[in-house]
Amino acid sequence: MIDAHQMNVFMVAAQELNFSAAARRLNMTQPSVSQHIQTLEQRFKCRLFERKGRHLSLTSAGETLLPLAQRMVNLSIHIEETMASLQGQVHGHLIIGCCTTAGRFLLPKLLARFRERYPNVSVTCYVTDQRTACAMLVEGRLHLTVASDRQVSKDMEYLRFVVDPVVLVVWPDHPWAERKSIEPQALLEAEFVAREENSGTMMAVANALPEVGLSIDQLSINMVLGSSSSVALAVQERIGVAFLTRLAVQQALERGDLVQVEVKGLEMWQEVWIGRNVHQPATQAQSAFWEFIVDPANEILKNLRRNGLLAARQAT
């Protein structure tokens, strides 16, 4: 009879295409991974991997086996979790991919509260780009993704998770800091520090500026950085002003390191979506977390909206 553990070893090796990397993910030794693969190849009387020096690729037999192995591993996990649930407890391992600043600020709080409710669930969170997270989800390596955009795919289902306002921030003694608001045209006089062009934050800015007669190409951007925390630090160093999500700068605003400035007529939001693969059977832990975050009574999200840190738009 086929061993589910061996199928899991093959699945991880096929995803990594590197036995050493697979061994690290599985907490095994590299020789042990190799031995499991050899045992499977002997059992099926065919090669599953092409080995060219240090490079691995799947053979046609390996490509045929991979989706079957994923189903077997998922079913094995589902059986274990279902039997554990007979004791009235949720068990399992929840794996999430996070692609947004808002998600990075929200998830630790949400996961901490989730684990208070379900202490037998372990959690792994990968912070990565959206394309990688989507691929990992389709491959069955993630249960959920938190992202600022939706990848169109027949395999994916998305739910709008939260709506995070995008705000203009300056350093404390900037000329705008003591003003209640500025006119949109004043933005053309400033030097900006910005996130990368395809970030959720900058896409929100690009979509909103035409509402006040401006375009993002008119802004003088003198520095582009790959994280919101880096942009916030650059603003504190007076390199430029910036548009950032409110969740990303809330602590800096509370400390007085940054000041939020209103731009008349300009309202921006970064939508954050949570996605799952509809063709992968949901694990017990995944189902419990999905229900937890969409619960209207979720106190963390209610408090954030009440305090103005998230827009009060109802997620749909």
C-alpha cells in the first residue's frame, strides 16, 4: 500500500526541485529524502526526477504523480483532523501567504487571537510577492493568501477582507504638518518617497489622483523603496513625503514621528483580499480561520474600524 508520508516527501521535493531544500522543509536529512524518492521509483518502476548535475526536473511520470500525491496528502491530513475533531477540538497546521503591508500588520493580531481560541493549530506565514503566493496556493502549498489584488483564475475564490485607507504623511516640522488640509495642486510642489509602482498602495494612489485632476506621473518621486516601513523611515529622515496605508504608519503617527495631512477631495483605499483554492479540500484549521475572520463579531476588525484605522466599508 502506498505510504502517505512518502507521497508527502515526493510532493515537497517536486515543489522545491531540490532535495536539500525539501529536507529542510520536512525536518529530514537529505539522504532520507533521496531514499524515499528511490523507494517510490523502484515501486513504480520509473524515474520521477531527471537529474542533471545539481539540477532536478520532473519526468512525465513525476508530473503525472504530483497532483495525485497532493490529493493523497490532503486527504490524509483531512482524515487526521476529522478524527481529532471528534474530541471537540480543532487541530492542524494553517499555512498563509501574505502579500500586503496591511496583511503584515493585521495578521499577527488576528493569528494571536485565533490561536487563543484554537491552541492546537500551528501557523506558518510566508511573506512573499503576490505572484509567488498565488502559485503556491494553486500548488497546494498554501491554504490562504492575503493580497491587495485578485489573480484571475478558475482555481481561486476571493473575499474582500478589509479596506485600509491610504494617507499622506510628512515629518513633524514639515510646513504642511500644522495645516488641517492642503489643496491637491500643492502635491506638485513636493518631493515624494514611494512604494514600487505595482504595489497595492501606489495603484490606489494612481487610481485616485484623477478624481482631483492629477495623475501619478505628475508627482516628483525621488526615491522608490520596497517596503512601507522603509518609506516611513525615509519620510522621518526628510527625504520626501509619502502616501502610505494608515495601518502601516499608525504607530509612527501615535509616537509623533509622522504627521498625517489631509488632501482636499482625495480619498484613497487599498483593498485587501483573502483568497483560497476552491479545488483543494479545506483543512479543519483553514475552515476555522476563514470563519473567524469573516465573523461580523470579530473584535479586532471591529475596533480597527471604530478607531478609523480601517475604512468602514463592509467587506463583501
